[in-house]
Amino acid sequence: MKYRKLGTTDLDVSVICLGTMTFGEQNSQQDGFDQMNYAVERGVNFFDTAELYAVMPRKETYGKTEEIVGNWFQERKNRDKIILASKIASKSDGLEWIREGSKNLGFDKKNMDAAIDESLKRLKTDYIDLYQLHWPERKVPKFGILDFEYDASDNDWTTVEEVLYNLDQLVKAGKIRYAGLSNETPWGVMKYMKLSEEKNLPRMMSIQNVYSLVNRVFDIHNSEVSIRENCGLLAYSPLAGGRLSGKYVGGKNPKKARYTLWPRRFSRHHTERGEKAIEKYVSLAQKHGVAPSTFANAFVNDRPFVTSNIIGATTMEQLKENIDSIHITLSKEILKEIEDIHLSDPNPCV
């Protein structure tokens, strides 16, 4: 395994981070235990979860993923060996079961205090290493939307300074060690950085945004900020929801797979242009004798702004292929072939 510093902290996190959102929905608790055990054996020391999970989000499985991770900590008694990241949910349609409901969610003190206490209880721990804001309260392009549409009435969100103050209180209480962003914009990152420095409040150590061979918007929007501000990317959906594994190529619908179960929920990765690009990347991986998922993850692992690549799996075979990417370094010739495919149709899955 390879390790990198998390922001300006002294934490060395594995370049492969175990994503857990399938635990409690597509994966049972035993499946989750098996995945966590195997990942640790392979040198993974970084786990990512969220209060929102399992996915697909629904009342019946809300918080289930954190519960499974917490049960594993209780059984293994190894909490101190894992760098644990979780997230607090924000305003969004269709999350009425979280605290006081979708429209009342946010990063105000009342929500943040309740969210952290509930997460700590489920995770059976006293602290979370990296506490992330799952998505901004304000209206920004996210989850497959590219363009920013200004809304003069969008004023009902917790100010950045207040959010940082609330996080500072959690740090001082020993409930979190560090803070991070997710699904954030360059303006948002820089605003948090500026105020944290001016007010001596917690610094954002990472940004968790989507990134894959078929969605490289981060290259344009956030990469320079990420590098120069030492706020590395925790890349999620590196396989475009599993599509870059090749298992859906040719119109296939594998049983219990994400797009088979919820075809509309993850539509941003399932586009006509995207399918053409994915077929090219899968063929390129096969040409070089590498499993397509390993190939796609290897590309993400070595991007200069990436701190860690959040992988996800529903089977042990998938997990092994994903982790195996740490041993693959793509040659300049292969990277040129990737760039040729990319430039022929940039970002077909946003």
C-alpha cells in the first residue's frame, strides 16, 4: 500500500480508501466485515462513511452503514488503527427522515451537534478523524449538474464563518480531529480557507468530489486549488458507479448491481456518450492486459491532486481488483492513449 498526508495533518492515509455505502443495503453486515478485514490486510487504513448511508438512501437503512462499521470496531477492537471519515447531511429533497427533515438540514450548531452525537453512537467511537460536509447548503452545481445558476433568493444557509465555528467547537470537545469538504466548488474551498486562516478556525484538509476517466471536471474546476492549498481530493465514483468495470457493456444488467437495482438514481454516469467512452477505456485496459476496474482506479490513484481514491465493492473479487490498482503505474504511452480518448469527448458522464 502507498500512503499520503491528509492535508497539513500528520495523518498518513492509504491511497486506497474503503468506501462503505453499500453496507446495509447491497451488502450485509457480514459482507461488510469481510471487506473491512480484507482491506486492512492489504494495508488500507482509511475508511469513508456518512450518516446518510446506506445507499440508496431511505428511512429503513438510514445510519445502517455507520452501525456496521461501529460493530466491526467493537468486535475487532482496532479503532485506533483506522483513520475514519464520515459526513453530515445537508439540505436536499427527499430526506425527511433525517432529524427535522430535508429543508431543515444544514450545518448550524443544532444540526451539527445532533448529527455528530448520533454518528459517534452508531460508530461506537469517541471521535471521528475527518468530519466532512456532505454537500453545500447553498445552491451549487452538484450530482451531475455542471452549470451554476444564480438564485438571488438563495440566502438561507449557514455562513461559512459559523460553520467553521461550529466545527471548532467539535474539535475542542474532542469529537472530531479534522474537517473536510465534499461536492464543493472552488469558491467554497477558497472561502473556507480564507476564513479559517483569518479567524484561526479549523482548516479544511480535503475535498471529496466525483472523479473518474469519464468525469474529469475536477481537472478544470478544482485541481489547482487542491494542489496549491494542500486540500487533496478524496475521489469518489472512480469507476463511474461501476460502469468502468465493463460489467454493463453491451447493455448487460448484472443481478444486484447498482444500475440494475436503481437505473434512474445514478443516471449521470449512464449516458449515450458515456457508454461509448467506457467501451473505449475497457478495450484499452484489455489491450494492456489489465482488469478494467484496476486500470480505471490506477489512473485516479496517480493524479497529482489526489490524496486518496475511495473505492467501493459489492463482492470480494471486485474489492481485490480495486485494491490491486495500487500496484499499477500507467506508462506515458498508456496515458497518451487515455488522453486521446478523453479529448475526443471530454467528460461524457457528469
